[in-house]
Amino acid sequence: MPHRTFISFIWPSALAMLLFIALPIVSVGMQSLFIAHEQVIETVENCGPFGCKTVEMVNADATAQLRADEPLGRFNGVGTYTNRNHLAFAEIRLALAEASGPGDFANRVLNLPFYKALAFTLTYTFVVTPLVILLGFFIALAVNRIPGMFKGPTIFVSLLPMIVTPLIGSLVLFWMIDSKGIIGATLQMLFEDPGLSLKASSTLTWLTLIVYGVWHSAPFAFVVFYAGLQTVPQDTLESAMIDGATRWQRVRYVVIPHLMPLAVFVTLIQLMDNFRVFEPIVGFNAQANATSLSWVIYNDLRGSDGAMLFGSAAATSMLTIIGVCILLAPVVIRTWRANRRVA
Amino acid sequence: MNKVSKLAVSAAFVLASASSAYAGCGIGSGSAKLLANDFPATQAIASAATACDGGGASVTANLNKDHKDLIVAAFTANPPEFTASHVTNSTLVAVMNDGLAQPLDDLIAKHGGGLQDMQMITIDGKVMAVAFMANAQHLFYRKDIIDAAGAGVPTTYEGVLAVAKKIRDKGLMEYPIAGTYKAGWNLGEEFVNMYLGHGGEFFKPGSAQPAINNAKGVATLNMMKALTEYMNPDFLTHDSNAVQAEWEAGNVALTNLWGSRAGAVTDGEGSTAAIEGNTMFAAAPTVSGGSTPATTLWWDGFAVAKNASAADAEASFIAVMNGISPAMAAGNADAANWLIAGAKARPVGKGVVDSAAGGASPYPMLSYMGTMHGAIGAELADFLQGKESADQALADIEAAYIAAAKEKGFL
């Protein structure tokens, strides 16, 4: 393709990507390097319905000038990245020096908010992604086998979990797994344990979130694989049958290799999606037991009354982007190598 | 059309024309855009304030449960997205930290004739907000259950534990206590209440340095942990809505819930007459031999955005004054503990009044309190689940607070 043609094709998307992806990331990156100005605190008298008291409050006029001079705030370098609420270098160093063993070290690290969130985020990503691919694949195989007239309704029903908005889906399930909800009460009966609650312990909360994640994302994998199944070459399948291949052997040696590029695609999308897990944590009120990087960003932006931590949220966002890049690197490199071989 | 409905229709017309005669409320120009939380009291205020809409004046109100997350952003815009907003002890501080509210002294001199002195929230001699109601978490108890357990109404948290034990031992309820222990703001608020009940201080005097890692902090945590032993194991997911639902379902006998919920659990909806009839209110209990109820007093009021134009600010203030008028309070006497002149004390408001009379502290109006509150809410859950010691939890809170306070420029 001549360069001119290529450029005239590509420039609208390149411009859009620059404007809507690259620039915001640069802006967030800048924000993460700055913190608020030093506040000028003064002691003032505060009176109201419950009497008078002297309180320390910010003198907003005094800080307004500072802010007008340097609207971004004070330059803090990577200070926000390394502080206790993010990578916590000082705390990790201390833990390394003082920990009595690997178990104690792990406990100390997992007590830090960023690593606590990272632990759940990674567990969720690496458990949900393969399960989604497996489950989606088997649903696709099953749906592909059922008679034509049932296919439409079955596909529709299978897609429902993905159609439901994640926040609403998780809220609905949150009430269903309540100890008085239909699922919660049934589980209590099945396990004959009236005290059983899926919301009370970390393990069960993690399990609930993971099950929810698989339930929600499996339809996506199913739909992609189902589309792929329609293109499996019938000749090859028939030859395999003539050669005496069992059903499983046909799936293993014909269908799976044919669907491999799609599996790579689903893996990429799922890794990205699952690394950003957020809505179920809000929907399930799970923040006491499970937090994710996205939830940490959300909490910085609206955790307490108006005390928003923009720099902190920006730093966690950048770390999330880096995390996604690291996660995707192996898959992307593999695909790139494969493409080069083809070329 | 029969006579009665004709009468009703004509009455409606008379009312409509009467209210349109009042529309405008004397607002000459400018528009008022009000933001407020969404509960019965603010609904009554909003409908009274928006009655001024029309006749050259534009008054709109947005009631939103997430209003506290919107105020700062709404007031920062110029012109502001909302010209006046519902504020409380804590949210007014957030607004003041960025210098986003305007002093109301001139407007009060012009239009604030009916205000009582105690309604005026002054900071450094300037009125920054006008309050309309008081609120506090206080004791809700089920008289029938406590009687059946052969206990009296507890006035201390130690007593609450003893009553809960009796209720459980008698087999009346497995989890007699409920609390707004949802990780985050709610859990932070429970700690603040209990810690102030122990007479604790959050900061070293005159500075933003945290000072909660002490014996009072440990005692606070241990009391909270002891209470959770009598709570539904899901307590870390329970906010006010969930506690209200548990209460109305008759699953709990003791809770320290917001005064603004007292009307809702006795309104003849969502519960049985037996439960509602036995729902009683009292001051928040004291703790650890202290003399003041372990709760914080809150006021709810309105502040006007600094960025609002003079005309808009005046229009907003007039609309707010109509919203929080004595007539509105008289017509909605049961909706809240009004601070408005002439408002009668409501029977279900006893808990808030008694807590205030008992000398409970107001929620601290300190610039860095919001940051502290956030750190507490985020770091306490591990302790309550038995994953770490009280000392470790308090150290974690201080460390999380210090990191955030440095970023906010307080340290």
C-alpha cells in the first residue's frame, strides 16, 4: 500500500487515539507527580446549634494565591507512587528487615492497601480468565450440538448474564446470597449450617466474586467460540471421522487448533477486563474482604467527605496501566511472533 | 362528576391559583439551583423551596443520595453547577477547605428574619451556613424483647452487651445487635462515635498529627469488636438501609442508628404494628465509665456557592429560606428534629434531644477530619475480622492517614 493511501486511511483513528487515549494518560501521569499545596491552617471560632468551639481550619484565601501560581500543586516526583498507600517502599524495606519468616513478610505486605488490592485483582484475573474460556468453550460445543429450533432461545438465555449491567447483576446476586435470600438460605439448608454467610469471610467473599465473574463473562467467550465453530472446516472433520477419530479427538485435534486465534483474542480481552474488576466489589459491598486496584482509585476519589485524593488516584491509575501492559505482554509478543512467521 | 369531586377540583384550582400568587417568593431575578441529600426532611424542604418557582424566578432542586460527593465539584465550577447545597458538619469543612462557600451575613440581614441564632453556623465570625435540623446516632431498642429478657434499658455500652447476652441466652434472638458497620464511611463514623465516647482526641493539639494510637483507641476497638460478636456475621456490609431493614423485619433488638431513621421505622410501613409499637428511642449509651453519650451530633444546613452571581446567590438564599420556613417545619413536624423557630419537638426525636442534652460532642469540624475518617473506615475491617491486633489496626490507620494528609498538604 502506498504511504499516502495508508496515511489518509489511518489519520482519523490515529488522531482519535491521540486525543482520547494518549493525551488523557499523559494528563493523568502528570497529575500523579503532584500533590496539594501546603495548607495554611488557622485557628478560628466555630459556632452552631451545639455551642462554640475553636477549630483548626484551612485559610482558603491564603492557599488560593499558591494555587493560582501553580495550579497543578506541589511537585512531588514519584513520592506518591512510593508512599504507604501505593508501592510502600519504606514499609516493604522494614518488613524485609524485621519479618520473622516468609509468612510474616507476606502478612505484612498484604496488610498494605495496594498489595492487598493487587492480591485480589491478580487472583481474580488468573482464576476467572481460564474458567471463562473453558466454560465458554464447552457451552459453545454444547449449543452447537442442539437441534436448530432450540438454538435461538438457548443462545439468548446463555447471553443474559452479559446483558445485565454488572452493577445491577451483582446487586441482585448480593440480595440473593443474603442469609435470608434464596441462594443463601438454600446453601444454609444444603450444608446444614444456619450460620453460613457468603458475605462474612474473606474466602467465601472471594469465591462469590469469582463465581460472579465467571457467570458474567462466560457468555462473551461462548459467543466468540460459537461463531468460530461455524467456520470449522467440515472436510477435515469428516476425514477425521473416517480415520476413526472419537468425538473428543476431533475436538482436540481439529476444533481447538482452529479456534486457537480466537482463544488468544478472548484471553487478551478477559485479562484486561478482569484486571479492572470493580463493579462486583461495589455491588457485593465486598470492600472489607476484597479490594481491587480500580476500587482503590474509586475510593480515593470519593472515599471520604470531599477529601478527594487526585494524585493518589492518578498514581494508582498509572500503576494499573503498567499492570495491564505486563499482563498482556506475553500474549501480544506471542501473537506478534506468530504473525511474523506467517509473513 | 359528583358534588364531592367538583368541590375537590375547585379547591385544587383555588390552591393552585393561591400558590401561583406566591410563586416567585419575591425573587426578582436570578435562578436558584439547590442540591440536597434525599430523605423525608429534605424532600419537604425541596418541595417548599421549589414552590417559589415561576413568576420570573427559577428554582430547581436536585435530591441525590450521593450529594456529598458532588458538592465540591458542583461548587468549584464557575458559574457553579448548583448555587446552594445541603451541607453538614463534615461536608461544610470540605467546601470551606477550598474556599467555595460565601458568607451569608448580608443575605441574612436582608432576608433571614425568621432564623434563630443557633441555626447560624459561624466560622471566624462569618455565617457560612444556615442549619435546619439536628441528627445523631442514638439507641433504638425493642421494649418487648428487653422485657422478655428480663433486662432494663441499657444506658452504657457495657449494659448493651449484658442485655444482648441475656437476649441470646434466653434464645430470643441469635444476633440482637445491629450496627452501621459497613466498611468505609459508616464504619469510620462508628469508630468516631465510640472514640469520642471514650473521651479520645483524634489529633495532637493544634496540629494535623494523628493521635489515635493510644489506650482509648484500643478500648474503642475492643468495645466495637465485642459488639460485633452479637451482630449478624454480615455486619461489615450493613449500612443504614440494611440496619433499618433488619430492624423492620424484627431481627434485632438494639442498634445505634441515625435519628433521621426514627420516623422511618415508626411510619406504619415496612414493618408490623407489634414491632413498631415496641420500638423505643433513647440517648446513645455512654461507654467505659464516661459521662457523655458515645455519639456525634450533626447539623444539616444549606451553604451558598461562592461562585454564584449576586443575583443567583440572593435567589438561592430566598428559596432556601422558604424551604426551611417555620410553616414547612410545622407541616412536617415528624420528618426531623428541626432547629427551625416554633417547630414542636417530635416524640420520635427523643434520642437526638437526649443525646445532645447528655453532652455528646458535635462531629469535629477540622479540615483534616475527612481524611482521618476515610483512613479509619478503610483500615478497621481487618481488626474486626480478627486478622490483626488493635495496636496494628490503629498503627495502620495512622500510617494511611499520614500518607493521605501529606498528599492533601496538611502535613
